Amino acid sequence: MSKLNSLIKGLCPEEVEYKTLGELGFFYGGLSGKNKNDFVDGNSKFISYMNVFSNPEIDLTTNDKVLIKENEKQNTLEFGDIIFTGSSESLFESGMSSVLTERTDDKLYLNSFCFGFRLNNRNLLLPAFSKHLFRSLDIRKQIIRLANGVTRFNLSRKKMEKVQIPIPPLPIQEEIVRILDTFTKLTTELKEELTAELTARKKQYEYYRDELLTFGDEVEWKTLAEIGELIRGTGLQKSDFKEEGFPCIHYGQLHTYYGTSASETISFVSPEQSKKLKKAQKGDVLIVGVSENIEDICKPLAWLGETICISGDMFAFRHNQNTKYITYLLQTSDFSRYKERYAHGAKVTRLRQDKLLSYKIPIPPLAEQERIVCILDKFDALVNDISIGLPAEIEARQKQYEYYREKLLSFKELKVKEA
């Protein structure tokens, strides 16, 4: 950063001028007068709320379209414009920014839940500098203080005019962009590298899992109904959760939190509530009963802990085999093909209990089941290591970027001397 220090020393050795957004430019609104049908078969690109919220710079690869009629008057985005989300369910996510950092021949329209800001003098701020600046801690704090609401927080364009930003000389902006973009590029490359590694490990794991669980006539085959029974959960709602009490699992948590096996829950209900609910025991396989997509239907979890409560839309499969062995069988490609054949539903997908219990599985001796489980546990651990490490490593890089962003974008304010 010696180059940056030299630039600051030469161009602004003491302070940087600060200006309010109201002094620097003007705000404009997004699309108006539109209904749902205008977004069904559109003819022009529009920038969605999530495009702004998720990206410091506008993603121009979007396929979001809106119908714009000939001679229709709507605001369009221009190179260098800064876009803000106008409302949010969270105070700390209010006024997230995104900048149009690329020139394009396409006319870009803005969704009605965001608003744009345009500089009067386009040469004051580099668009690539703005994308870092408006997500910096100091600017975010100012914006959050301006938000109003209780369950939903809103920002007015008038109040946003009060936000103050530094205007360092362009050479300093360029050097800051170079440094921060380098951190961003390294984070992106790391994410791509680790994601590719995770994908490769998953494919390897799935291949060996299917191979190890492939049998012929050398073993006995039985339906799930022949080796156990399904116990359907009921009654448990997320609103019933307590900080402590009797352990429980809600079916949605099998999708979002648990892996192949578990012995402790993250949720609890009161002892009184637990008496009314169905239970799963140690050794049961917990199975999701419903999902929005066929891949997640009947997602299994080997339960290795003590007795717990279970919610509706899930089952406890009580059996006389190795719990993890059954769980791994319900993850195989063969079972996925079975689900595709028999699952049904429009908005949500289900597999009827009779069809689930009719699924045939190989039953090798328990010692062989244990051997297979030991091998698959090792593969499962390898995949989980990188699955857990991926977000942790990316978060560490992101924190490094944020540290330098705050350091580089902190300027002493130039005080205007009174005459």
C-alpha cells in the first residue's frame, strides 16, 4: 500500500472533502404503473430487488424482463448510478446498495422497491469506487439510522439526501479500487476452487456409496415393511420451540440443519407439550415426509440419541437393522429413481407411506452392514469437512476484505473555514 500512502501524502495530506448526497446529485424512483402480467412476457431488462441486495455491482447477466410499451415514460439506469433497496424486513439490511459499473447498450429499468441516485458531476466518483464505498461501515451506519419502521423498515429518498460521503481525488480512488478488487477476486477464485473440490468429493462419495450398497441374489432382499414400521409425527410447530426442555426435531430441520446422523437436537419443547407429541427412539431413522422438490423428499437421518419428539410431515422408521446402513440406502441413486417413479404432488411432493414401505432393500449380515457403514462414514466426514470449511474460509476472506475496506475508506474530513 506504499503507492496509496504516497498518493494521499501528495494529493490530500491532511483531510478529504465530504459532501451530502443531496449536494452531489438526485434520487429517482423505479418502475411505476406495472402489474404482474407486465413481468410475464417482458421485452426489456429490469433490475430486481435481489440483484441490488445481493451484488455490490449490478449483475447485467440477469434475464429478468418487464414489458415496456412504445413511448412509455419510465426511469432508466445509467453508467455510474447507485441503486438502493427501499425497504427491508431487517433494520440492518436497509438501504443495501449496488452500482452500475459497466456500460451497456440495453435500457435498464429498476424495480419499484428500489430507488436510484445519480451524480450531477459523473467525474466525482468512479463507479468501481462507489461499489465499495456505499457498503462500507460508516456509510451503512448512516443509512441504517435513517430507516423507519417496526416489522418492516423503509427509507425515504428525502432522508437519504443527508448521507455524507468522502470525495477523495480520482488517483486515490483508483488505487483503493485496485487493492479492494484484488481481495474480491481472490475470494471469488477461492470459492470457485473449493466449490469444485466439494463437487468432486461429493461425486466420488456418491459413486462409492452406490457401489458398496449394490447387491445381487447373494443376499436377502426385503421391503421396509418387512423389517420395521413407520411412526408418523404430529402436532409440533416451530412456535412451540423453547430454549430448553424436552428435545425435539421439526421436519424442516432435516432439510436445513442435520446431516446423515445426529445424537442431539437444536430445539426443545416444554415437558407438558412433549407428552402430547409422537416420539422417536434411539436407532430410528427419521424421514422427511414432504418437500418442495423431489430430491429432498424422504431425506433420512440416523437418530442415535435418546427419545425425542417429532413433528408432522416426518416419520420415525423403527427397524431391526443397522440404523446408519438403512440411512445410507435411502440416500442412494436407486432410491432416488424409486422416488421419481412414485412421488406425487403439485406444489409440494410426497411419497405415500405404502409406497415407502414397499421399497425393497438388500439385507446382508449385520457385520457386513457395520463394515459398509464404517467406510461410508469416512467418506461422509471428508465431504462434511469441506462443506463446513468452505463457508468458514470464504467468511475469513470476506472479513479480511472488510477490514481493509474500512481502513482504506476512512478519511479525515476537511473542515470548511468560516470567512
